Amino acid sequence: MHDNYSKMETEKTNPRTQQIDLCGTEEMVAMINREDALVADAVREAIPQIARAVDCMFETLKNGGHVLYVGAGTSGRLGVLDASECMPTFGVGSDMIQACIAGGDTALRFPVEGCEDNAQQGREEIAAHGIGAGDVVIGISASGRAPYVIGAMEEARKQGARTVAVVNNRESRMKAYADVCIEAVTGPEVISGSTRMKAGTAQKMILNMLSTASMIKLGKVYGNLMVDLKASNQKLEDRAERIFCRVTGRSREEARQYLQASGKNSKLAILMCLSGLDRTKSERILEECGGFLRLALEQAKEVGS
């Protein structure tokens, strides 16, 4: 089926920026900034659908399923970015939230022409990642018509997985393949068709919401602190110590001692400190509480009383 690209919002000419090539530098960047300011409103309109997608993602992960982002070009790169950042931020395994991009890893750095039109490659990604019933595939495409993404979503549904579409046009082709369709209509780009700009910004915001809200619901956050982070470098080790001190009111030296005793597990270190229980008992309570630190602290009080 031939797509009429001229009717897509993401392909239209923006009347507000038609003279941008005549602008001075400051007005040029101010013009881009004014357009960027419209993105948050477009995302806000899609909050009900984003919330539905979060609940779908959360249920999947809670029950041991996996999430796979699928995209081409900018959309694919943003999916890979979000998936890779979940590991250090929330301490999850690399298989929990995965991502694939049309053209493979080479496409992360270089354009691989024509790969987004390969629906078969999209279908093959589903088998390659072992996607089936109990999993979720999130297709990302500004136009909402990338064959690679549609192929993946179509195959995912055949295998019993649920599907979510993140698009920047209304009533796109991808909508027919999605259980939940998130439409963040950001309108014509500053440079016509350059969807790495407003459309890409909206996609990044939406993926932030999907992964962060899901992780909060999984107990990866205490208050607004990332208590499940992996302290894999100096910055994150320092953050883990500061989080420990913030929650417990103890010193940096005690933070280092408890983090060492807990195997650099921030939640476990905090629970051990505040409950006075040893590592084995603290680990058991955390497991019984599904990893939720707040619940574990309450249960530890009952154990100690």
C-alpha cells in the first residue's frame, strides 16, 4: 500500500520557520526553542494512552516477561538508548528491557539506507529476541508506517505478545497493529521532515515515562531515589552513598561499610542499617516484599518488635 506522505503532519512544511535560513543565529535558535516548547503539550495529550502502556509494561515485567523496543533511524536509536540506561539506573538485567534497530548495531552510528523498509527483518527480530506470549513489543516510528516496525509488531501479535505504538501522526498504519497507540502529534518540523527534532524529542519523553513509571511500580524507587542503581562507576558509587545517607541519616563512612556488607546493594544496605537485621534476614524480607523498600522497612519493624 502506497503512503501519502504529504498528508502526514511530520512531513508538512512549518509556516513558522519558512524564513529560518534568513535569520541571525540568536533568532534561529530561538525559533527552534519556540517549536520545542510545543512538544510537552503534544505529549500531555497522550497521557491516557501512555498510562495504559505503562500498566501493560508493568504487568509484563512483574510476571517475568520482557519488553522489546523496535524502531528505525532516530526512533530506533532512542529505543536502544532507553533500554541501555535502565540497567545502571534501576539495576535490571539486560534481557528485561531490550531494543533493536533496523540495520543492526551499525545503524546506531551510521545510516543504513533502506533497512526501515524491510518488514521481514522486523519479523525476524521477534524470533531472534525470543518474544512470545507474556511479552510486550513497543514499536517507535514518527511516521507510524515504517515496514520494519510494522513487521515486528505483526509478528509479535502472532506470537501472543502485546503491542504498543509510539507515533507522531494520527491514524497511522501502525495503529492497526497496536493494543495501545500513543499518538504525540508534534506537527511540522522546524526543517521539514527532520523528525529527529520535535518528533524525536516527544519519543524520548514518552520512553522516559514508560520505563521510569514501570520501574517505580516495580519497587525500583524509594521516594524519588534510585535505590536499585548499579554502582558501576565512581559517580554512581558516590550517588549510592548519598542515597544511603539521605534515607538513614547516617555518615558517609557508615554508608561505605553497609554498602560493602550488602554487596553494593543500596536497598539492602539501607534495610540492614535501619532494621538492625543481618544480610540474610534483610534479603528474605526484601524478597517477601517484592523488592519494595518501603514495605520491607515496615515488615522489619514488626520482626524487630
